[in-house]
Amino acid sequence: MAAIPASLVPAKTITGITTIPQFPENPKSIILQKCRTRRDLNQIHAHLIKTRLIFNPSLTENLLESAAIILPNAMDYALSIFRKIDEPKSSAYNVMIRALTYQQSPDEALLLFKQMCANAVLPDEFTFSSAFKACSKFIGLVEGQQIHAHVVKRGFQSYGFVENTLIHMYAVCSDMVVARMVFDGMPERDLVAWNAMLAGYAKRGCWEEVVSLFLKMREMDVGFNDVTMITALTACGRVANLELGECIAQYIEANGLKGNINLTTSLLDMYAKCGQVDTARILFDQMKQRDVVAWSAMISGYSQANRCYEALSLFNEMQKANVDPNEVTMVSVLYSCGVLGALETGKWVHFYIKKKKLKLTVTLGTALIDFYAKCGLIDSAVEVFGKMTTKNIVSWTAIIQGLASNGEGRRALEFFRLMQEAKVEPNDVTFIGVLSACSHAGLVEEGRTLFLRMSKDYGIEPRIEHYGCMVDILGRAGLLDEALQFIKSMPMEPNVIVWRTLLASCRAHKNVPIGEESFRQIIQLEPAHSGDYILLSNIYGLAGRTKDALKLRSQIRELGIEKSPGCSLIELGGVVHEFFSEDHEHSHSKEIYRATEEMIKRIKSAGYEPNIGDARLDAEEEAKETSVSHHSEKLAIAFGLINTQPGSTITISKNLRICTDCHNATKIISKVYKREVIVRDRNRFHHFKEGSCSCNDYW
């Protein structure tokens, strides 16, 4: 027979204090309402012993409830009372099982349930309900199934609140199939049952099922409360069901429920996740009170919509409002910092995590890895990865991709090997990172082997992105004929990205025929971008076919093809500064242009020659050198030079591929000014140091 652990049985009998004033004939109200301290409990207990009312089961159970549930830290007292009851009834067991569950000792609660059955005390509906709650607390599915059998055997399955806790137990234990069977088998379902099912589906991320069940509630005209609507709104956001979300919003508005902070927060989160960020902001601004969840939902909405400036601006407001960020806030802020290259703000978030001694969860750790990798500080990313106690496939993939994009191909492959040793199965995204690593490191044979292993060893069928990686591997190695044949043998139609990858390889290796073929394929699939014309023009120029190069650039003007304006970002003092080519909008514009002219002058004396082929297409001949001198990354670097300490690293983010002229100029800048310059362009990272670049002049 199982018994309560000896540690729970007090070592000595409690002696009461009998200085209490006059007791009523039935002291139940005093026990449950007036008993608020351990001293009160001692006095009442002593009085019950003295008057022999302790033998009244009802009053003893009242005393148990007061000690076990109402008073703090009196569980030992409750157990001493319970152990002195000669033959406790089910109601006494119920109090203790409920109390142990409430006191975060669900395993002990179930031991008591087992002892109750062994002592031939018949459980009632309240016993089963409390036992199921105990199972839910420590995810005891097997124990819950055994108790479920008791319920069926004793005929208690028709009690609504027993079935509600049963549904909740199965949902918490992730057996939604059985939870749904219990739910569907109920002759009558109250709102608690509906909410338990909705919460179970939500916990498992079954958002479509949440929406479907909520729609069924509406069809059956079942009333709902704020808990129902919060779950439904969360699901609407996850599956982008704006129509249903707006129906719930109308109900909230019509019933004057906007004062409910949790409900309003769920509503703005739904709008943000459905792409209606401005509507979410209106709701946010109307809220009289905003907790950390509301702030996080709005910041997350901006970051998910890639409105990263606004995300960081709102985070700044959050700090001024003295609201401490949570994990969701920090993950969203780190993502925005990574997109904008806002290194200082991201470092502050990391400092905050350390200062508050927050646990480096998989989600938070992966966000930090991604942030540092996107800002070019790959060693910091590796350091964070090393400190994570738990790592999943997402965190392993993030570090592999980060190493690959920062030119650390061999190191990325070493992490892939360590991942396999750790028995973590790679997925299709991992292989994109691994193949990219092979590409940047020029590891052709390793790339071929890994591409074949995808399907052979891991059962992952290559997607078009993987084929694109192989084209890049072959193209970078100069195996252009093989790359072209590889494209033609693909099991799916190659897209423009695959052909553009080959076109870029042709520029690096000055291969005109395959470059022209790639360009022809691109313009058949979609209207070519200005970058496609410029790549082919560069191929002609490098091959000495100047007339063809100029002709192609003339076609850009004639066809009215617009070139996306180059934009470069640099963060200084926690502020992200944005520069466009030949832009004069910055508040320190005059100072920046003077610094740029001085910078160009110094690097010219060190051997820099402007490549006017990268000038603005509509620039006059005599203005072309000035045009390339005022490209956005040069302005940003000049701004960094005059606003940072000598010898410190300058980090730039750029929206387009860095041009040949800026690449050559930045190499010389790094040597002349003895600075490391990190440029993240649309394709990869360039680490410029002592006159050379990590990409080995191939990008």
C-alpha cells in the first residue's frame, strides 16, 4: 500500500492556545473567514480539541481547508491534522489532494489519491476533478489515463466539471485526439469545456483547429468570454484570418470591452500579424494602460513587417516608460537590430540579458546569434552559441549560416560536423547554410558530396534553393560549362535567381557566351532588373567589349528601367543613420561631404582610381567621377571615420550588391586609415582589413 512520504508527517503534536474569545455554536465561519494567521489556527484547533468538536468531520475538514489552502506555509499543520483523523472521508481526502496540487506537489497529491483507493475510500466527482488537475500539473498522461479508467468504471463521466478537467488534462499532455473524443462525446458542453479544447489546440500550435472550433461555437450560438476571444484572436493572427479577427473586433467594440487590457492586446497583436500594423498602432495609442505584453506585441508587429526603424523607436519609448522588456520584446528588437545593423542597440540588449541574469533560452540565444552574425561579429555569435545550455536545429542552423555568410566556410562545415556528433538531424534550411559555406570557401567536392547526401542519408529532397547553391559553388570555381549543364538537368524549371547566380559567376570569370545565355533566360522569365543589365555590361567591359557595354547601358535609359537607389546604414551612439547616393538630406551633410572628399584624396594618393563605369547612368561625363565618389557606402564610411575612435571597426549595411568601385575603394580605406570595415551587402559580408577583403574579390 502506498503511503504519504514520511517527510510530510510532522514529528510532534501541535499544542493549541486556548485564549480565544467566545466561539459560536458552529465555528465554521471563524475557521474559514477569520482564521488568517498560524496563531489563529492554533487557537481554533485547541478550542475544537477542548470542546471535542474536532470529532465533527465537517469542522475538521474546515480546519484542514484553512490550514492547507487558505493560510500560507501551513501544509505541514494540515498534514498533522489529516493523519490524526481515524477514518477520513472522501471530502477530507479531496481537501488534501486539492491543496497538494495547489502547493505545487502534484506527485504527492496522486500518491494520496492512490492511498485513498487502497484504503477503500470511494472517490467522488470532486476527487476525480482534483486528481486530473494534479496530472495536468506534472504532465502525467499515464496516471491521467488510469484515473480516466476509474471515472468510466464508476460512472462519473457524465459530470461536466469532471469531463472539463479531463479534457484539460489530455490537452496539457498533448493528446488532442483523446481530448477531442471526450469533448465530442459530452452530451452538454459548457463554456469551460469549449475553452479547454481551444486552449489545448492553441498550446499545440493547431491554429486552424482553433479557428474551426471557434466558428463552430458561433454556429451553435454558444456564448463566449474574454478567454475564448483571446485564444481565437491569437489563432487569427497565426493563420492571417483578418476577416474573423475583425468580426471579433466588432464584437469587442459593440460590447465596450476595450478596457480589458489582455483582450485589447490580443486584438492589436492579431492586426499586427495580419499585416495591419497601422491599425494595431491606433489601438496601442488608445490604450490607457500598457503592460509589457502590449509593448512587445506592437514592437513584434513592426519587426515582422520589416518596419525596423519604428520597432526600435517604439522600444526606445518603452524604456522611457520604465517598462521592463520580456523575451518576446528582446527577440523582436534583436531581429530589427540585425536588419538595420544597429550594433550598439543589440549589444545593449545582450548586456541587459546578462545584467538581469535571464536564462539564455533557445529562442533568445538564437536571436542573439542571428543578430551578431548579421552585424558581422561572428566570433560574438560563436561565443553566444557556446554558452547556450540547450540548442535545437534552429540554433545550429543559425550559427552555420552566420559563419557561411561571413566567409567562414570551413568553420561552418566544422560546426555541421559537431551538430551531427550531437545527434541533431539537419533540415533543408541547414543544408542551404552548409552548401553556401562550401560556395564561399571554394569547396567544390565537399559541396557535391553534401548535395548528394541530402536525399541519400537524410531523405531531404533538394529544393530550388539547394540547386541554386550548387550553381553558385560550380560558378565560383569557374566551372561554368558544368554549372550550365547542371541547370539544364534540374528536375524543376530554374527561376531567375538561379540564372542570376550564373550571370554573376560569368562576370567574375569574364565568360561572355554563358553570360549572354543567362541574361536571355532571365528576360524570358521576367522583366530584367537594372542589376541584370549592369552585370552583363560589366562582363562586356571586362572582356574588352566596351561598345557592347555602353550599348547595354543605353538600353537601360531607353527602356526606362529604374535602378534601385543605393542605401547604406551606420549606427552611431544608438542612432541609425541612413545615406543615399549623392544625398544631402543628413543634418551634418556639409561635414560629411568634406570628409568624403578628404577620404577620396587620401586613397587616391595610395593608388585608388575611380571606376566611372559604376557611375549613375544619367550622370554627365565630367560628373561621373564625382558620382561614384558620393555612393552611399562611401558617405557612410566617411561619417564613421569622423565620428569614431581611430582604429575602431566601422560597420555598414547596404541594400544592394556593393559595386566594384566601392569595393576597391574600401580595401584601400582599410589600409590607409588602419581600420577594419565590415560591409553587409545584399548578398554577403565583406570584411575589409589591411587592404584586402574576406570575399577574395568575388561577390
